[in-house]
Amino acid sequence: MHGSRQRGRSARAVTLTLALLSWAAGCGGVPASTAEAVDAPTRSVSSVRFADADVFVPPGPQERRAAIGPIDHLEPGLQSAFVETAQFKPVHPPEPGDWLYRVRERGQTFESYARSDANQPAKPGEGRDTIYILPIGDFPDGFIVEHERVVLVRSPAPEVLEDYAERFFAMPVEVLEPLAQDEVKVRTRVRHGRDQLYAPELLELLAPQVPVDGFCLIALTNDDLFADEAQEFSFGYASLTGRVGVYSFARYDPLFNGEERGEFFLDLILRRSLKIMAHEIGHMFGLEHCVHYGCLMNGAADLVETDRNPPFLCPVCLRKLQFATGFEPVPRYREMLEFYDEHELRDELRWLEGRLAFVTGEY
Ligand SMILES: [Zn+2]
Ligand SMILES: [Zn+2]
């Protein structure tokens, strides 16, 4: 995919948007004319300056450290998890077409996150500690039936996503009984001959179905989505505060765009699915897009950027998630390592081995 990458605007006519019910966070491609209000002024303290209206300036080392916040008072295990190391790369300087080239995001520091009233399961008395996955349609092999074609869309089995989410968020995750595609009656539109579901209406439909002990509910669909008339499509759509989201597998399979699948297409689909799921659930913890490091929570304008963004959280975002859930870094990394080992994703495995060596001090 990288080899045939085009940076032209036409190749960028894709939109991945994760918008939020009560305040918005973009999650991918955006309409050219409007940048989503990612950082509501009352919710976020900027740690990044813009040299002018159009240019994103990647934060320097001091700004990155400020975004992590003071860690000297933390126990050693947490200090070593949150300190910047060479394993974390500064955010990729945006090129034309990239998310940060098109959307002005100022970033969310750890401290501004901690002060926010984000959805956080570790808050006492909430009693909501399970992440629910709701499949809509058939997985891992689904069909999209459209006007002039039927497309086979491959995705990971929901149980694989469940397993990963449990390790990533260190919380119980359960897959709910699937809904049939025709049970979901929401507005649709046709774009380039493809049917697309109107994601905000889908969330309205799903919101009452979040179980009482549900921290959040993420629905999986093979149908293509749109969240805004101005957008070509949306990979996902979720609420930061409404505890409900949806994401679509339609576009991860190269077959969707009539491309060759290639020898490693299952790995490619798995990687994309894990990243976008964790990213979108991350938003439901109140995590905004990351502008400090290469990070799972970076915005992505298209699959090229999704593929480039790391599957792991940077120190700033890791600290936010740890604040939200209270996980212990070493067991969490070990659990994730086991998953990547089982699925033979070598790059991720190596990164986690290096990470564990540092965090445990066992070089
Ligand atoms: Zn996002
Ligand atoms: Zn980050």
C-alpha cells in the first residue's frame, strides 16, 4: 500500500471521522472546509503553538515533557512507564493531506485530561467497568450488498477484538449477541454507488442499549458509514461522553477498493482493526487526538496515515489511560505482548519486548 501511495487530493478523498455527541473530536479525514472542534476551549489546555494559521509545529522536547506532566512523585513503576524514551518518536511532521496538515489540533496534556470530567471507570462508585462489543452483521466474513456489486469484507472475529481490548484496556470486555444488519434501521445515503449508514443516528439507536455495567459500547459493522454530509465517508463515529460508538470494517480489506489483497492481507486487516478499535475506545475514555508523539491517538486522514500511526500509546496518552483505569503498566504490556506473539505480528512484539525491558529494568 505504501508503495502505491499518492499524495494528491483525489487520493485523499477519504474521510475518517470520529465525532462526538456532546463535544467533537475528529478521527481521520475531514471535509476540506471544516475542521472539527477537537479541542473545546473549556476542556483542553493547549501545549502546542501554531506559527501561523496553517502550519502545525511539532512540539519540542520541553513541550512534550510538559504534556506528560510531573512524574517525580509517582512510584518507580509508573515513572519508568511515563518517561520519554527513544522508543517514542516525536509526532510525524505533517505533509500535505495529513490529518495535522488539515486540522488544527492543539493537543490535550495529561493535566488537562485529569482535570476534565471524562468518562473514567476508575471513578469511585460508578460501577461501570465492562467494555461491550456489539457486532452488527456477520463476522469475520461479511458481505456488503450494494446497487451494482457485492463486496466480501474480511475482518477479525469479534472474539479476537475482545481479547485484544481486554489486554489493551485491562478491563473486562464482552461481545454481545449480534444484531442482524436489517435490524438496524437508520438513514442511509448512496455515495459513489455505495450505501452508507448515517452514524449519528445509529448511535442514537444504540445509546439506550448500553448495559448498566457498561463502561461503553462499541458496535462493529461491515457497512460503510458517514457522519456528515460534507464527508466522503467515516471509518468510525463515537461519543466521548455518551459511551457509545461504532466503527466500520468496510474499508480495511483491500478488496473494498478493488485492490489486490496481497500475501499479508490478514495481518493488514488485523492491524488496522486493532488500531482503530483501540483508538476509538480511547476516545470514549475522553482521550483527544495526540499531537505530541507518534501515537495510537494521532488523528488519521486516511488508511495511509492509519497504517503509519503506531498501535501503542505514547507516554502522555498512556498516563491518561492509566489515570482512567488504574492499570499496572508491566502486566498490561505483558498481556499485549502475548497477544502479538500469538498472532505473529513481529514488529509489535519487538517493540513491546523493548518496552518491557525498559519498564522492568531488565535490560
Ligand atoms: Zn480519532
Ligand atoms: Zn499520545
